[in-house]
Amino acid sequence: MTGGPIPGAPRPIGADPAVLRIGNASGFYGDRFDAFREMLTGGPLDVLTGDYLAELTMLILGRDRLKDPGRGYATTFLRQLEDGLGLAAERGVRIVTNAGGLNPAGLADAVRELAERVGVRVRVAHVEGDDLIRHRPWGDGVLTANAYLGGGGIAECLRAGADVVVTGRVTDAALVSGAAAAHFGWRPQDLDRLAGAVVAGHVLECGTQATGGNYAFFDVHESDAHEPFGTRHLLRPGFPLAEIAEDGSSVITKHPGTGGAVTTGTVTAQLLYETSGARYAGPDVTARLDTVRLSGDGPDRVRIAGVRGEAPPPTLKAGLTRLGGWRNEVTFVLTGLAVEAKAALVRAQMEAALDAAGRPAEVRWTLARTDRPDADVQEEASALLRLVVRDADQDAVGRAVSGAAVELALASYPGFHVTAPPGKGTPYGVFEAVAVDAAEVPHTAVLPDGTRIALQPAEETRELVRMADPAPPEPLDPALPTRRAPLGLVAGARSGDKGGSANIGVWARSDEAWRWLAHALTADRLRELLPECAGLPVDRHVLPRLRALNFVVDGLLGAGVAAQARFDPQAKAVGEWLRSRHMDIPEVLL
């Protein structure tokens, strides 16, 4: 056995008691495999985190566990660790990950076996208690039920000298806030400090989204970027890290020489991602996003300061996944002239066939007019007609649908073809978020020596209440001349999913643009610009310090990403759709 700590008193988490350097090497299950090694070798680091869990991932892991009760964790992490565990031990880097998924104890055992095999001596601990599947009758078909735990168990494991901490479903930011609490000795009452670390954790959790990935202004110059991001910078953006101080403030940066860029814009975009209002609730603290102050701190360095914290709510969020039924899909390609008539013909033919075979419970048609007249390329002359069916019975969406589509090949509109051969029905999932009493969730840290420590819920709690929006800024002169132009010329956006809801964060790049945006982009105006949102509840939150608006659209995603209710099931591009829509924008901003 080589490397790693010698048994005895646990060593400090970081070399510098005043600053803790925490990096991220994974934003989802399937992220860049080499990021683990890159973060360990690219520069100084004290803690390396990896976020592998999402709502859809829990359903995938649940199905894995059905096939093999010993699985249920992210196996990619083990393969990354095989290459990186020795490096981490040599450099004194602690590893904290939620890759344990539905089986953190199983993954912890697998890490120990791996360490023995590669000859690296490490202490391994894990956090459990989030898995609630056996704790109450959840109803038919529930595959997974997991509470979102905080960072307390992670902190206990690190304080006990753990080199690798494996968790199940904790909040994404807890990977960072738990490590910071252990390093600085924060108490549960240190709400402002904890809130600052939670905000830093939220920026890191999605990996390269903080360094220019998926960034609205990737193609333009930013005042605090070296040059326009462009293709060269984003070929391989570096993963982010946070330098966290004892007061909870932080600097978001990345290793020297890595791609991408860290700017106030990239950090703003990630702060708005998959959040809602000013209160960002978690198990340990509710962070006030309306208090966040961002400022440049040098090239590829953005300081986060001023974050205030409040007591957490008395309940924890729990995510339930279930198999919702079976679905099938056929996409018909309509080329050239008379697209609407061609769509009407094949739709009538398919509807008659479905009625004759036994109509599925849900039948949905969408026509995407991707065609343009007089096109030089056939694909540009084509529109897409998409049929999606769902039912609890696989037979109702299988041959009854695919057979009907195939039989029309020589008997329908001119130019008939489909994007892919229709097949059997496939299962789809449903995600549901529920609130559970924090006192009913067993949050347990299992230390490297096997000692089990039960974490108690927060003594002080505060019901989560929506904050009243602050007064808007002074509007621009309404007499200013305007021009019809895309919103994206003056505003960035980042969108994502939370169960069946979508969030769309929109921010302005200047004070003048903010004065216009805060008044021009109302909830009603959003519904007009995005007709798919018409008739749905839209809640607009105002965040002046970020010059941002955050919209939550309830129900846009149906029963969540696994249900694939729409063309963009995770709402990843809804923000870009909004930016492409035209508004009357003051010319002074253009």
C-alpha cells in the first residue's frame, strides 16, 4: 500500500486555514470523464467534489437497483477513481461525491475494494438516511423516494478524517457547504457563512456552466473576459473551483491555462439556473439570493460576497420517481409544398388507425415548421410532424402505433418518410416533489471506523414564504426611439427544469438595460412571447443586485423530464427561445 494518510489523528482538510479551495469534476452522470484527473493535476486543490445526481438519474439508478440490489450508484465514479485515487492521496485532496445515489454504503465498500486493489491507503466514509422508500406507503409504482439532505453528515465525516466521502441524495450545494463547515468549524447557527458556501456550491454544481458552457453570450466580448469566448475557448472549458473564506465569501475561478472563462456573466447565469425566488431554501440554511454581490477579482476570478442566510424550513424536499407507463413516438417528415395539407392527411389516417386498434390514453401531435421556401438543401425544405402516444398498457402504444405508421408508407402524402423506424413502446418515468418533516428523516454519518453519528435537524426553522418583490428601478424615458429586435441582444438567459416546472432566468448586461428589462418583461409579456406558457401559472421574481428576473412556469414540463412531455423535456433551451423573440427595444441599448 502506498500513499494516503497514516492511521492516527485526522489531518486538516486544507493547507491554508484561511481559505479552502474546492473544485468540481462532474455536473451530471455522464459528464466529461477526464475532468477528475484534470482537476487533480491542474493546480492547488483541497477538496474535489462530484455531482452525479439529477431527477432523471434517480429513476435510472432505481431501475438499475431492480436488476441488481447491490447496485444503484454511479459506476462512472469508480472508474474515475481508479485513475485518480492515488493522485488525490499524493496531493492531500479530499473527495466528496453524491455518486452513492441509492446505495452509498455499497459504493463506499466498492471504493475500499478499489483502494486495496490499486494500493492506496484512504479512509472512506459515507452518509445515509435519505432513502425513504421503505419508510412510508408512497403508493403504487413508486420506484425511488429520497429526501434532500444537507451538509452536516459530510462535515462529520471530514472532521473524522475521511479522505473519501460518499453520499446519496443530498442537495447539490451540500457537497461544498459541508466541506466548508468542516474546515472552518462553522456551527448550525452560522447562517450567513453557510449561505455563502451554499451559493458557491450552487455555482460549482453544474461544472463548466460556470466557466462559459451553455452561456448566452458565448459569441461576444465581455468586459471582464480576456476576449470573446468563441470556439477556441470553449473547445474544452475548464471545470470551476471556489476559494472559500472563513466569513463565507468566495472567489469563483478555474485552474490556470484551462479553457472557457469565469466572468460575472457566467456566474450570474449559473446563479439563476434552476432556482426560483430570492429565498433559496436548503436543509441547513435558506440563502438569500437577493443579497448576493458579484464583482470582478482579476482575470477569471469573480468574488461572491454579502450573502445573507435565514433559518431553513422545517421540512425537507423529497423526490419521488415512478414508472408512469409506456410511450411511443413517430416523426413524419413533410417536404416541400402543401405542408399543412400533408400534415392533415397523415394525421387523419393515423387517428383512424388508432381508433380502430384501440386508442392510447394520450395522443399528442406537434408540427414544427422547420421548412423554408425555395430551399437549396432538402432538409431545409422539410417540416416535422411528431406523434407521441402514452398508455399504461405497452401493447396500446407498441405495434398498434408502429404498424399503422409503417402501413402508410405507400398510401399517404407525397414524399412520405419518417426520421426513424417506429418501434415498440418504451417505459417513461414521472417525478414528484413532496415535503417531509425533517425530524422524520434519519440523517446518519458513517465514519471511517464504522461509528454511526445521527445528525439532528435544525433547531431553528422558518417557514418558507415568498418575498415581496422590491420596487423596480427608474424606467427609461418612454419617449426614446425603439427598434424591433431580438431580446437576446440586450439580455442573457439560462433555463432549466424542476420537476414539472421550468425556470427562466433573464439578466441585463448594463444598468440601463436593467431599467428597461425590469419594466418590459412582465409575466404576461413572457406568456405572449412564449405561447407554450399561455394558460400556465407564471411567477416572476425580481433580483436587482443581479440585474435579473427569474420566471417559474408551473406545468410546462408535465410530469418532469423522464415523462418527455415536450420537444425540450428539460427546458434547457427555453431561455434561448425567449432571447430569439423580438421586442420593441430602445435604440440606445442596441
